[in-house]
Amino acid sequence: MRTKKVLLNLLSNVLLQIVSAAINFILPRLFMTTYGSASNGLISSIKQFLSYLKIVEAGVGNASIAALYKPLSLSDKDQINGILSATNHFYRRSGTIFTVLVAILAIFYPFVVGDEVNPRTAFYMVLILGISGMWEYFFIGKYLVLLTADQKSYVIFRIQTILLIASTLLSLTFIMLGFSIIVVIASSSVLLLLDILFLRRYVKKKYSYFNIKVEPNTRATKAKWDALIHQIASLVVFNTPFILITLFLGLAEVSVFTVYSLVFNAVTLFVSAFSGAMLAAFGDILVKADRVGLQKYFQHFEYVFFAVVAFCYTCTAILILPFITIYTVGVEDVDYIRPWLAMLFVMVGVANTIRIPSNTLVNAAGHFRETKNRAIIEAVINLVTAIIFVQFFGIEGVLIGALCSYAYRTCDLILYTSKEILKQSALVTVKKIMRNIILAFIAATPFIFFMELPITGVGSWLVAAICVSLWTIAIVLLGNFLLEPKMMRDILVHVKRAFSND
């Protein structure tokens, strides 16, 4: 049953990420050609500033999810409702603070961007984009926590996929009709708020005992303050680039960074879908103290995950610059073709994603207090190095700073989870990583040293992408099978058994 839920979560999340990636390529391109690079940079910049404001969530979500694993496994309805009541209480308080901060940001943000965009446009855009955060805190946060902890994230993903498609169609319609960017963003944002209707109905139907009016069990979520430290550190690490580029380099450079980020965020989100599917499953195994099962599941997870990482980033490294060239045709207000930037994005992406399995396990185990100092060190390294290097190397300098912090934290997480949670040697993980790096290099070698892809337009790029993908997946799959065949057979048997028991 656990494997079946993992597969449902995985497939639903992968579909969501594919749809999101497609939409994230379409809309920014239209924003750049219709409203200019500065307007596209404006949207990305505001989203990053709003991400910083979300620290008011204070780690409630992660702490509540970790706290729910045990009562859900025991079907302790009173404990479940008590935790959800506390979650709702904290979320409402966070929502009030977030609303005030959004209003303050709306007033002062126009001064940050100066004359690059209309101040009134910047003001209204902050308010519009801030609505989704308010909505989550006041209305849907508790439902998201419950479904995630109960290994039913696929419900959330399916709702989000449907609404995302609908909101995008509405945005495209308004763009073609010549409406302003404010109207376009506002219309799509409002449509996405309909998720409350579907989530509330599902929870009431499947969890008849659901009741958040009981006495809040605040003790169960006491780990929220340690989770908050991780949340703040993550905000610094992942959102610093946009903030620094906005402050030091301007919105046009934010647009360049955003275009490259579209590609690599899509890859990261696709890869992360595998970890998201496993989070609650690991939590369920941990509360049952199944050490042997945990090691087996985690090794299976790493085997698949690192192979996916090798495949995705090999294809991305080969195809990224031809894609950016085609994607930015007709956009001439800033230079988007930057090979060094593309190379650094690949390196940063790999360094970031290979730590995801270990980070997932830390979150599932609720080891927020034990690892918070490590998260702080990563944030400090990232912020200090990025501020220094951006002065000399521009956007590339921000990525160099990120690479410095990821190098530290990725190694640290692998060592920590191996020693403190899995109780096994870190070499088990390192061998899988090194194997897939070698396979990725073998797959990329013909395209780097011996041939140039004949790409002249969208059609030829798609043909090249298919060829590169087939070649890469063959090398990665064959290499992993030849070097560790029993693991692949075990995984295939496990998946087949999950579907046959349906």
C-alpha cells in the first residue's frame, strides 16, 4: 500500500511539474515580447521578495507534517485533530502578519525598482501576487498539511494541475485581447484560489472526523521554531540570487536570470517530485522503527533518484544554449546567450539536487533541531560569497556563491543522514553519485567533443532533444544495471507487486 501511494504521488507530481514547466516557458516568453524584459523581471523579483515574507509561517507546516506521522499510523483521531487545530491557529496568526508585511512591501517596493517600471504597476503587482500567500495561511494550509502527512499529496497535485491549466488559458486569452499585465496576473491568480473548494470537499468526505475546533495541541508542533531556522536558511540560499540581482544589477538582469532559472527550476522540480513522493513514506517507516525497511527503501530511492539526476542534467547541459537562443529570438533589449552562466547553472543544479534524498530523510525524521546550525552555516556562506562575487562577476558571481554553499551542505547532509539516521557508511551514497557522474560524462562526451547538433529552429531542437534523451537514458540505465543489477531487479519487482495488488 505504501509503494502504491508513493507511485500515485510521484506520477501526479511529475504531471504537475511537466505542466508547470510548459506554462513557465510559455508565459514569460509572452511577457517579454508583449510587455518587455523589465516587466518579466518585475514578476520574478516580487515573487522572491514575497518568499522572504513567508518566514512568518514559522516552520509550522514542516513541524505539523512530522508530528502527524505517528497519530495517522495509529488512527488516533483526537491527536490528529489536536495537531491540525494548532496548525490552523498558527497559520491564521502567520497570515495576519503576512498580510501586513505585503502591504508594507507594496508601498516601498516601487522605490527599489526605481524608474524601470511604472510605480503603480509595481504596487498593484505586489498586492496581487501576495494574495496566494494570504490564502494559504487563512484557508488551505491545514488541508495541505493533513494530505501531505497522510501520503495523499496526489490529491493536491491533481487539483493544482487542473487549476494551473485553466488559469493559464485565461492569461493567454487576456494577453491576446490586449489587457495590461496587471489584469493578466490578477485574473490567473484569482482562478487559482478555487483550490479551497476541492480541498475542503475532499477532506470532509475522506476524513469524517476532521475537526479543527478542538483544543489545539501546541506541544506536538514545538519543533516549529527549529523548522523555522531551516526555512529562513532555505530562503536565504534559494532566494538570495533574485534579491541581489535586483539590488545590484537591475530588472533586465533579473529577466536573464529568470529565463535560465525557468529551465533549471523545471529540471529541479521534476527531480524533486521523486523526493516529494517519498517524504511521507519515510515518515511512516521511521515512526514504526523499521530500520531494515528504511535502509532498503532509501537505497532504492537513491538508485532511481541519482539515475534521474544524471539523465536530466546531461540532457540539460547539452541542450540549454540552443534552447535559450530559440526562446529569446526577437528579444533584443538584453543579451541572453551566456555560455558561462549556463555551465554554472548546471554545476549548481547538480550540487543542489544530489542532496535532496538526504534532505528528504532529515525532514521525514523531524531532525530540525539537530541540523539547524548546519543550515545556518550554509546560509551564511551563500550570502557572504554571493555579495562579494556579484560585485566582480555579475550574475555568474551569484551562482559561484551558491556553489560554495551547496558544496558544504550537500556533503554535510550525506554524512549526517548516513551516520545519524540510516546507521550506515556514507560510501553507499557516494558510490551511487560517482557512478552516475561517470555515466553522465560518458553520455555527454560525443556531443561535447565530437559533434555539433544541427539546431536551427524549434523543430530541429525537438528532434535533437529526442535523440539526446534516448542516447542518455540508454547509457544511464545500462550503466546502472551492469554495475548494480540486483538493485534494479528488486525495484522492478517492488513496483510490479504494488500495481498487481491494486
